[in-house]
Amino acid sequence: MIRDILKELMLIPGLSGHEDRVAAAIAAHLDRLGLAHRSDRLGNLSCDLPGDPALPRVMIFTHMDQLGFVVRKIEADGLIRLERLGGVPERALAAQAVVLCTAQGDLPAVIANKSHHATTPEEKYRVLPYAELYVDAGFSSRDQALAAGVQIGCPVCYAPRVLDLAQGRIAGTSVDDRAGCAALLALAAARQGKSGPPLTLVWSVQEEYNLRGVLPAAQAAAPDIALQIDLLLACDTPDMAARGEVTLGGGPGISLYSFHGRGTLNGVIPHPALVRLVEDAAQGAGLPLQRSAHTGALTDLSYVQFLGAQGVACLDVGFPMRYTHSALEVVDPEDISGLVVLLGAVLDAIGPDLKLERGA
């Protein structure tokens, strides 16, 4: 189930602020499960599962959107200039296939790469800033582009792809965080009819843009506990070996520390009671539990933790992923399946004796 849903969702473009098609696909799965859902004005999709009101209220969420671009300018010759949306790696852009998501339909295009035969020695090792790049969709004039539906502000995403790799692993677009979306759907199916805490599941918007799109849904849910599903940096390739110990295929994990450190002074130091809760649940279920601590990334949980009069007890949970924010990310679906089992065990372990207050 998870593998098929993941592949389905990876093939749906859903730039930040333009998640409607992804949300519709997820809503269709919830409909088949017979689960009611709702959307807010930003586009967050929420689903409530009833539970014991004496237990802490839990929200588990993940984001639907992906990073990419918007059209900044359409040149007279029909070539298109882009504005970057989210943490797009400029060194991996030239020659990438993209899709222009217009009101008339999706249009294939390519980010141009200067012909090798005309590239000077100085240019060979220079990374072009995104503002210098242009997109070729085959048009010969601005009027042709406009007639095809291309406009300023038009969403642009990496061309959706899924590649089946050895050992059942998957490469492709927007694994971040369609893998989380698939995991949350699997959890919704698994929790039907189960006892436990009151639970709100949220598929959120605009995480890659400003990390705050989830806030209306979180305010409405008013959780005591929030668990966020996202990637963990896999560190089992030569370029990442010094960054940590998380391995692809090593099972689900938790983040013990995150901090952006590049202009955004935010991150998450998790609630210690939740760390212990997940550690005990993993041990009880016989599951591996990987541990991550890193600077350079953060999630929308960073802002959820500050909601309400007392704040929210928070923890990032996740799955290992390689090659983050590139056009071809790599994941092992078994890690995602293990994460769903872990989350179920965590929910089952939440009892009235769980203490979330801090201090003396």
C-alpha cells in the first residue's frame, strides 16, 4: 500500500501554495477509507479520529507541497526566466526537465544548459545562479508562451518521475514529503477503530515556502502533542559520512536536534517525555530507532511548538532519505512502513500518566 501510494503522489505536481491536486488525491484515499476530512483557507487537509478525552490530544502531520519555481519573466523569444521557491540547489539545476503547471495543463520544458562545445574553460566549473538560467519549452515567441497558458507566477516543478531501484528502493521527485503523506494515509487506515488519544492527522501546505502553512490547522486542532513526519538526512554515502549515523534501510528515526542556521533562527529540541515515549515504544515493538541531530534544516514543527498558552510538546519523526531537495531523491519504502508501525505503537503507549509539564 505505502509503496503504491507513494509512487502515485510523487507523480503529482504540487508546488508550495499550489497543493490542490495532491490534496485531492489524498482526500480520495480518505474517502475510500470512509474518513471525514476538511480543508481550511490555506489548503491544509485535516482528519479527526476519535479517542479517549482523558488522554492528551495528538496531532500528527506532514507536508504535501514541494519546492520548485515560479515564472518571473517571459522573454520576447519565448524563453522563460524563473524565481526560485524553497531551498532549490542551484548546482543541480542546469539540464533538468521541468513542468510548467498552467491553467490549460502541464507543459514539459527543460532548464537550459549551454552547449558543451561552446563552453569556455572558465565556465565549465561555475555554478550558474538560478537568476541566470532560463527555461526552454519550445516556444519561439512570448505570444506563443502566453497562448499556451504560461503567465507570470505560473508554478514550475521538476518533471515528475519515479524510478524503481535495487532492493525495492525508489528514486524520484518530491519524496520530500510525499513519503510522509503516504505514511500518514497508512496510519489513518491502521488507526480506524483503535482506542487511544484523540488524534488529528494533517497534510499541510507551504512547508517548503515559509514553514508556517500548517499553523491554522494546528490552531484548530489545539494539540497537547505534535509529531511531524519528514525526512532524516541519510548519512551512508561518502559525501555525508561525517554528518551522522542515519542509514537508508535502517528503519525509522527521531530528530534530537534541528537548527536551520542559515538566516532562520529556529529549530526543534524535542520534548524529553516524547523522546522516552518513542524509545520505549520502539523497544517494545522490536523496531530499530535511528537518531538524528543536525544543523542546516528545519520543519514546520519549529513553529507549531510555540502555539497555545502552554506551548505544544513536539518531536520530529522520520525516514532516511538521500539527495535531499534534488530532482531525484532516494528512499526505502520499508523505512516508511516501519515508521507507520512505530507511530501506532507510540499512540498505543500514550496513557493518562504521561507527564508533559516541565520543571520542578
